[in-house]
Amino acid sequence: MHVVFINSAPGAPLPDLIEFNAGLLDVRFLAFELQAKGPLTAQFGVPEGTPGRCKISQTGLYMTHGKGVALEDNFPAEQIKLQLVGK
């Protein structure tokens, strides 16, 4: 996770990142990447328990001030990659 925000004052304690959901932080940039391995299910179209991996990447657009980005969605695009292990 990578977060850039303006703190309340020089030397102030670091806030709880949950506060950004409440609008209490002046967030300038927020991005995260997740990787996981585990068994896939039949819903993926493979036999139950087939080894798989997932990668999710998201980058928040907080600096646009509404220019082309819906204000209710600071994460208008994401990448989700789900695949069989070894492919």
C-alpha cells in the first residue's frame, strides 16, 4: 500500500488510515497491490481445488478535483488478474 496525505501539523502523530474513509485525511494518492495463491473453485471453470493465483492493483485518483472522474469513485479503474498456477 502506498498513501500520500497532508498531516494536520508538522510532527503530528500519524493518523489511523481508516480515517481516510471518513474524509478526515487530506489524501493526495492511494494505491495498493494484492497478490494471493490458493485453490480455485468450479465457478472458475476448472476442477474444484485447482491451484490458482490472484493479483489486484488499484490506484486512487485524488488529485483530479472532479476533472473527468466521478467524485463518488476515486478508483475508476482496477486490474484484477485471476489465473491457474503454472500458466
